[in-house]
Amino acid sequence: MGIGVLLAIFGPLLLVPITWLLYRYAVRPVALRVLAPRVSAAGARRIALGLSIFFVGAALVVSHYPGKRDFDQLCAEHATPVISDRVTAEGFYRTRLYPYEATRFLDSFLFVEAPDMYKKGVTVRYSKAGDDVRQEEAPSLRSLYGVQENFSQPASGITMTEKRIYEIATQRELARAASLNYNGGPLALLLGAYVMSSCPDILSEKGSRDFQTYYDLEVLILRGGGAADK
């Protein structure tokens, strides 16, 4: 099991030694010194423990919720797909595509074109050759439509991947959809996977539908009509 997975699951357990260290070396000595004349030593220690738990909890809340507020706002703006038109295309041009990614599109399209990820200024065309994928340089585009995929970090701890489908000749937009993730904030390591968020939220009916639209946007908008002619 990877370290990242272990931290995501057991990260909150780190709060125990952190709270104890805060209590032992910071809060308890102060509490005993300030409260001792009026409160018993045992009572001062209980108050110190309660304050230590409160301080750690407050730090976690303060670190998590500003980013969560920004995340919720970005989700409201971008998580619902916007579809203006649907067309039928034999293939499309994608602004970023690794060879292994082309395979999943070739069940619905005759070809996919994209910049060569390893040769600057070269466009490649992927197509089916029996059960294999053929890759060849494309001197000119056959695609009438393009798919632009942008990865960005609109705020600290938040990442967004947005797809935009457009008509190449006119730049007219046909659709756009996005997926966003929030890591939980600066102290997310201490809270693990329990404070991570994503949208569209696949656990809700609408979120699941919106995420599926985002994932299959190329096929849903360009329809993959050419595949039926193979």
C-alpha cells in the first residue's frame, strides 16, 4: 500500500501526538502556572487538555474552510456542463492526447488527431487498423471540430480540468464541462481523505450524470457518427 494511501486513511491519527505535544509542552505549563492558585492541579490539567483539543480543532477548521468556500463557488460556476449544439463528426482534433489515450475514442470515431507529444510542430492521426491502433503523421487536419482540455489551479489546493468542444474554422463553442478537486487545505495531511472533495459529486444523481457527461463529452457532442460507417 502506498504512503499516500496510508496517509489518506490514517492521517487523522497524527492529531493524537500533535495534541499531546501541544498539551504537554505549551498549554499545560501555562495552565498550571495561571490557574494553580484557584484550580487544583488535576483541574488545570483537564482544562489544558480541553484547550489543546480546541486549538488543534480550530486550526484544522481555519485551514480547511476558506479553500472549501472557494471550491464550492467554483463548482457552482463550472461543474454543470454547458451544451450549445451537437453534431456528427467522423473524428476530431484534441489539443493534448497521449497515444494510449487515443484507444478509447476509436471505438466511436474513425480517427483522432492531436499534436505529437514528443515532436514539436508535428500533428499525428490515430485510427484503427484491425485490432491495432495506427499512428501516422498528418500533413493537414481532417478534423472539423476540436477538443481543448485545460488543466489549471484556480485557487490554492484546488485543481480543475475543463473540456471545451469547438468548431475549428469559426471557434464557435459547442460545449464545455469540467471536473474539480479540492485537497482539503494546508493541513489536509492531518485529515486525510475525509476532507477531500470533488465535483461533480458522483454520489448524487445529478453529480453522477454531470460527471458522466464530462467524461464522455467528445462522444456525446460529436456523436461518433462516423464509427457506424466503418
